[in-house]
Amino acid sequence: MNLLASLRYLVALDEHRHFGRAAQACHITQPALSNALRALEAEFGHVIVRRERNFEGFTVEGERVLASAQRMLHERELLQQELDSVVGRPQGSLSIGAVPTAVPIAARFCALLKARHPGIAPEVRSMSSNELETGLESLTLDMGLGYTDRLRTNGPRLRQIPQYTEHYFFVRRAARAHKSTLQIGPATTWAQAATHPLCLLTREMHNRTIVENAFVEAGVVSRPAIETNSILTLALSVVEGDVCTVMPGALVGAVRGYRELEALPLISPEVRTAIGFIAQGSDRRSRTLEAALTLAQDAAWLRHAAAHSGLLTL
């Protein structure tokens, strides 16, 4: 039995919660995955996976094995990076989770990180705040870009590096398309925005909670015409349909090329939300994570992030 491979299959099963999808993610057949997990159970002398016709979760013992598997695979990656890297030239993967509204900034960050350190292979995943926090806790993510305010209850184990502040815009089709790019219009109120049919992110997204709270504070109720977990759908539904949307500056900055749109800063209330990178507070970090955290605090990068988010004075 290849112990590390079996541990990877176990972690994949936890991520996908389905035997077939876990096997597909590991590029093996489902019987091969099941056989490897049974061999792992035989190795430890305990049932790890609760099975009926489908995956039913882990046993108490299985949860302990899973936690150890996550730590062992993390340590294995740290060791590999130590062996492959030399001073100033980190080598290895870097997994970054980003809430959908921060994905454009995460993409810019990874592009600059790759240009500075060609040996780093970044992977960016769009995920909800809950998924991001779970990924950091389970060590399946190296760092996240998300709402730092909601992480304060998680204690000092998570390190936070502030990046920018979200400002919010009401985005609609312009009366006349501009010659070249999306335009910033005059400010409008949340109450006025609520009178229009809206496309909003789905309710499991923290951004939706922020938007709903702003409408409540404005004394109105929003009833979205379309809901989505895709930031691209937010923009295209406005371009192609008869709906409007609410976007933070980072998303508005990402769709500047849609000259059919205009974005109006939202006021009454003026909502501001802190966005930052989050990583484990451990002193033992991978070479790739150290390089990423250094860039995240670089003054030139922070100016670049601010230019493509926030209030967007175009």
C-alpha cells in the first residue's frame, strides 16, 4: 500500500463527499479508490469511512485519520518545497481561495506573483466564505482572500493581511453605450436601487448578506429577479437583460470593458467592507506561501489592488 497516495484519496473524499467524484479528481477508478481506503482501514485496524450505497461520512476514528492525513500531506509539501527551492527562488504550488467578489484581485495578485517568482504554480479557487474558512482550517488551502471581519471569532490562529476596502455600486445598462468603457455615474441610494429588478449573488455568499443588510438599513426589501453564484452572470444578465445588479468595486473594475454599462456609487447607507488575505498563523510556512505573504504586504502591490477596487475613480 502506498500510504501517501491513500491519504490523498481520503482527503479527496472529504473534499468531494462522493466516491466517484473523488476518484475522478485523483485520476483513478472508483474501485481503485475504494480498495485503497479499505487497505488504509486494514493498516490502522479501524473502520474509517461510513458506507451504505453512498458515502455517508467518516467514523470518529476516520475523522482523526483524516486530520492526520491533512497534516501529513501538508508537511510533505513543505518538505518538497524545501528540497526544490533555493534562497529567493521558491518552487512549488500555492493554493488560494477567494470569495467571488475578490476573484479579480486574486487573479491580478497571482499574475504578479508568477512574474516575480516563475517557480511558483498558483491555483485560484472561487468559493464561499464558509468554504474558504474550512479550506484554511483543513490545510487544503494555503491562503484565502475574503472578508476579514467575519474571521475575528476564529481566534489568533489565522493571520490577516489587509488589502483593500469594498465600496458598492448600482450597475445598470447605460442610456447610451460609451465609446470605449464602462462609466461611473452619479451616486444613488440603496432605496432607489431596490426599485429595480436585480440580479444578486445567492444566499450562501457573504456578499449577499452584506447587500441584504444594506437594503434593510435603507428601510427597503429587495426581491431579486435572478440569483447566481457566478460573478460573470452578474454582469452578463445586465448587459443582455432587463435587470440591474449590485457590485463591489473589484467586480466593476473587472467589467470595465462592457461599455454598455454604467456604475453608480451606492449611498444611504455608505457600506464599507474590509477585504484581506488570510493564512494560518503558524511559524512554519511553505516557501511559496512566504513569497506570497511578502508580495501581499508590498506597497506597490497594495497600490495596484486599490486602483482596481474600492471607489474606482475612473
